[in-house]
Amino acid sequence: MVKIKKDLTGKKFGRLTVKEKDTKKNKGRNYWICECDCGNIKSIRTDALTCGHTKSCGCLNKETQFKPIHGMKNTRLYNVWGGMKNRCRNKNSSDYVDYGGRGISYCKEWEDFIPFYNWAIENGYEEGLSIDRVDNNGNYEPSNCRWTTTKQQANNRRTNVITEYKGQKFTLKELSEKLDISYYTVISMRDRGVLNVL
């Protein structure tokens, strides 16, 4: 009887998604080209996938080994770091569409927590502050990141409308606070073209 070989294309094993059969390897066993959630590509044997022995390109083992070393797994800063990575890489994250889905990633240096931690402490991190990208279309990296309050971060959202008042640029929220008038009054004045008369 001829044994039917199972096609694993499209199936998910842990962090690995099978893309296609690896035709370059012919060692008596079937190998599959797999893409890891972290973006790496690796050729893996059928039995290693189906028996659950291999669940990632190797990144899962690295993370598991790394976590206990620094003793900061339960800190807020560790969660900020993990959230950043999740937004950029995890396609199942509700935030992925606004980050990884737009091509936003993070620098190679911040793949590990300790370099991120050192940068954070040296650049003003305090409890209650959030990481913010100066250029909202840029990546998470030292030259494009800062620590801000929730209010400051809201002003940097790419959905904010920027308007000019006496030669300076403001979000509508910032301008309403500067002029001490309601947000909706600012919108009305802008739409009527009388904002700069003030």
C-alpha cells in the first residue's frame, strides 16, 4: 500500500506557519519551509512539527532562557517592552494593524530587554510614563523614542488634526487649552477661517 504523504502547507505549529515543502532537502524525510511569528524562516522536519518538538525558529527558547536572568519579568517596564514587541510582530494583536501592519518595527538592539531597560533609565523613564515615537511613522529606536505622559502621547497620534495658529503648529486639543476655549469652538473658528484673528 502506498503511504499518502500529508500536506502541511498553511498549517500552524506553535509560532510556525508552514509555507511550502522544502524541495532542496532530500534526506529520506520531508522538510517544510516555515515562517516564525518573529519573521525568521526555517526548514523543519515533518515529525519535529507534528510531534510538537519544534514550536519556533528558536526564539521561544531564547525568550524562555532569558526571562529569569534579570528578575524584572513582572515590572511595568518589562510589560512596556513586551507590548512594543507584540504590537510590531504579533499579527493576532488588536494593535498590529496600526504598528506591524504599517511596517513599524523596533531596532535589533531592543530585541533583548536589558539594552531597552538601560536606554529607558538613561532617558527619563518614570512610573506612569509611556514610550512614544517622535515620528509616528518611524520605528521604535533610541533616536525616535521618548518617555511622555498619556496626554502628550495623545497629541502625537497620527489621527490628530494639526492646525496653524500665529506661525506655530498645534493639535486642536492643544490649541483649545492654549486659548482657554472649547475644543468645538476651535473647530468652528478654524472652519470659518477666523482662528488667526484672535
